[in-house]
Amino acid sequence: MNSVFPSYAFKIEFFDEMAELVRPYVLTYHTEKGEIELFDIRNRRPFLKRTDNHTIQKKDLFIGNKILVNGRQYEIVEFADEPTRRTFEVNMQHTYAMIKPGFYNRMGEAIDRIYQEGLFIVNLRLGLISRETAMNFYGEHRGKPFYDSLVQYITSGPIVAMELVGNNAISRWRQIIGPTNLDTAKREAPNSLRALYARSTTENFAHGSDSPESAQRELGIIFGQHSVQLISTTDGCTCGVIRPHALKDGMAGKIIRDIVANGFEITGAMVANLDLATAGEFLEVYRGVVQDYSEMVKQLASGPCLALELRKDNAVQAFRDLCGPRDSQVAKQVRPSTLRAKYGSDVVFNAIHCTDLPEDAELETEYFFTLLDE
């Protein structure tokens, strides 16, 4: 491997719906010019010649992520060689991050810090956990004086459960949130999330796994067992979807902060990975209506998106007004304070989707928070 400009190899899979087959490939990412190539494992031949015509970045290369190449969605499933494994496995970590009950209105601030520190969100659910799940989650504290109050508190309201990934994600997230004790946090880490937002040492804003073993266990309980019950209501709400490019580029936290600052209540939130068929189904109403429909579908299927259910009086129109014109270039000229003007670049990469018609609001929120959740 070239030590100056190394190349990294990953095993990836594409599910061929027509043939009902999983087709395996090797993706090689060349860091010198950011080029990729694909090799067809089954047929033992090159599938895509070396090219820079793609949107993949080095930060997208981790196990479990979904990437889009030439309109096909692939899942990264394994390292393809030992040098790649050694490079990524040592530092690239997954960790469990939780915003505790009473603080989910500060979701935007937490997400903003996550991306500022170079971490990425690959899973997120806003919802409730059962007492049984909480007792299992805090099982190591069973028998301690604070155990019952801890379980009672963590089940008292909605949490924001997140899976984060990045270099040294475990220690970096714990550094972001600060010491467990509130007084210590204010004294030693005054800019930490706990120092800024916690109410007490129990109601201390957030939780973070303390070791790789704990992270694996906690992620298994929360996401592996589908333990977070979404709290969305769909009634009187509208749907917003932060697009993959905005999530990847670290804009989601700022977008959410702007949404909350404009008087919207977040009543549902989840990260979803849509394939091309699902993205096309969700955006079906725009087929034949907007010129860039196919590119919009590809963008929505290009990586994780963050779906939001939002409540406010006259929610659909109010949120449309906040989002601004669909084309970000137009928005920058005529509505420069809108979300698409501030965080988008054009009609496809316009940062956020919003429901256009009141009669579609319930359908769109149900699509994410009921159909996809099932």
C-alpha cells in the first residue's frame, strides 16, 4: 500500500431485486485523487473502471454504511484486505449516545456539536423506552442506591437515541458531553453539553458509552432490539426530511436549531436509509411535475436522511414558508433567511424536503414513522 496516497478496499453488496440476488463487489478507494473502482467478485472481472465521477468521500467508508454509485445503492459489509482493516478498525468506532428525557428540544445543539467534532450519526430515534429495557440497559447498576431513580427517570419521557461513528467516537462523545457530575462539568468543562444544559447530576442531559464493549452492548439493546418506540402523532403535523447531503455535511444540527427557534415542536425524529425504490415512492407526487425528479430520488437514496415530524399552527404552510423556494439559488435571491437559502445549493441539493400540500402531511409523516418503522 502506498504510504503517501494509500488505497482502501471494502467488500460491498448490491441487492438485485429483479433476480432476487445479493451481488458482491470490492470497492477500492484511491486517496490520491479520490477515485474509485469496482470489481465483480462473482464473475471475477472489473465492473467499474477507475473514476472520479462519484460522490463518495473517505468519511463515508465504514461498515454498515450505504453508498450510491451510478444510481445503485450498495452496503459496505466488510474490509477487503488487512491494510484497510488495520487502518480503519483501530480508530473507527461506533458508540451509543443518548439525550435524556426533558432535553430533546436541545437535539439541534447536540447534533451540531457531534458534526463539529468530526463524528457522524448513522442511526437516530426519538421515542420512549420501556421499564424492562431501562432495567436491562442499566443492569450493571442493579442493587445500587440510585438504580431505581435512574430507571424511573430514563423512562419518564422521550429520549433521543443515536448511534455515532467516527475516529475515537467513544472518547470524543464523552468529551463533548463532559463529566457526569454537574458541578465538575461546570468547573472543568464549561463548554460541554452537560455544563451548558444539565439540571442536576441525575438529569445530566446525555449518556455516552464508556468502552467498546459497553458500546456494543448498549447499541444492541437500543437498536438491535428495536427498543425505542417512536412518539410521532401525525395529527396536525407536517413532515420535514433533512436530505443526505445536508446530514453528511454537518448542517442537520443548525437546521434543527432554526426550526425550533421558529416555534416548531419536534414530535418525531428518525434516521432512515432509503433505497432508490423507496425514495421514488416517497417522492412519487413529483414524478412528471418537476424536471429534476430522478436526481431528487438519487440524492434522497444516497445516504442516511433525517425525517422530522413537526407541529405548529398551520404547520404545513408555516414550514413551507420557513423552507423557502425549492431552488436554493432562487431562495438565496428572494428569501435569503430561509432554510434552503442558508443550507442548500440548488434544486436537488436544497438541504430539506417539506410537505407541500396539507392533504399530504399525514401521508408523508406516516410513511416514515409508521410504514418504514414497521
